[in-house]
Amino acid sequence: MDQEVYDNFKGQEYLQDQAMAGQMSAYAPQIQEQVQQARAVLVDQTNPRAVIEDIILKLKGQERSYDGSLIQTGEQLLNDKGINRMRFILSTVVNQNTILSHLEDKEIGRLIVNLSYDIIDDLTLNWKDYDIKDKMLLDHIVDSIAYPAFFALKRALGQNEKNWLGRISMEHISGGASLPKPKKEGFWGKFRL
């Protein structure tokens, strides 16, 4: 294949790609809506409220089934007053602002230690008011709250959650095949057929 035939072939391929891009651009609002929906799903899936809700369900002795209904898997570890207090303490540290922050290992460690101390202090002072039947459960309650909170905070290590969400969003936006950019031609390139 000589150079002129090859150039004509590449030119025709480029024109076809431009025609395909033109057809796709007619659906740009729909694509943008799909990207926004994908972002919303990702943000919802990574929302720390889900971590808090999972912890609360464990404290209530419940689990959410695939259809969204609640299944009783055990007995409630503390009464509603205690569960509400644990939710309040937990939500001060595990929230969307914290998860999307730029935290370092030392900061995460300090937050978890402070969170654990707050929970321990509250449970130590109020275990009778929270209807905790067995003092051995205190350690289990603290662990069931602190461990998931720690892993939720680890998502903020070095802005990892922000970077991950940004990368996923960009992959959704640029997920299609990219079109080749035309080569810059000199003055005489305009006179070819």
C-alpha cells in the first residue's frame, strides 16, 4: 500500500470516527444523567451513614436482608437510650466530612482512641441505665463500634476516598473509546483529496 492510499484510508477512518462521535453527542444529556446517577450510587455506597447503621443494627441484634427487611439475629445488647447515645458518639467522628477529609495515620489513631475513650466512659457510667445485663458485653460493645469506625476512617487516609471517587467518576465520563486526534498538516495537506 503506497503512502497516498494509506493517508486516504486513515482520513476516511477519521471521518467515520467523527460521524460516530456526532451521533453519540446527540445523547450527551442522557450520558451526563447516567454519570450523575453512577456518582450518586457511589457516594451512597461509600457513605459512612451505612457503617453507623450497620453498627446500630448489630447492637440491636438485627441484620438487614437483601430485600431490605430486618431479621432478628440475636438479642439487643443495650436499650434504645444506650443505642441512641452510641449513635451520637459515633456520628461525631464517622461522618461524610471526616471520610472525605485528608487524614494521616496519627490523626486516625487519635480519633479512634478518643472515640473509644468516649464510648468506654459512657458505658462505664451508664451501663445500668442502658440495661446491659452482663459486664462482659462492655468490651464486645466497644469493639463492635470501634473496629468498623476505624476502617471507615482509614478510607480518609491521604484523601483516598476523594481520589477514588474522582477516579471512578472520570472513568465513567471517559469510559467510551476516545477518538483519535487529527494530525496537524502543513499548508499543502489541504490540497489532497
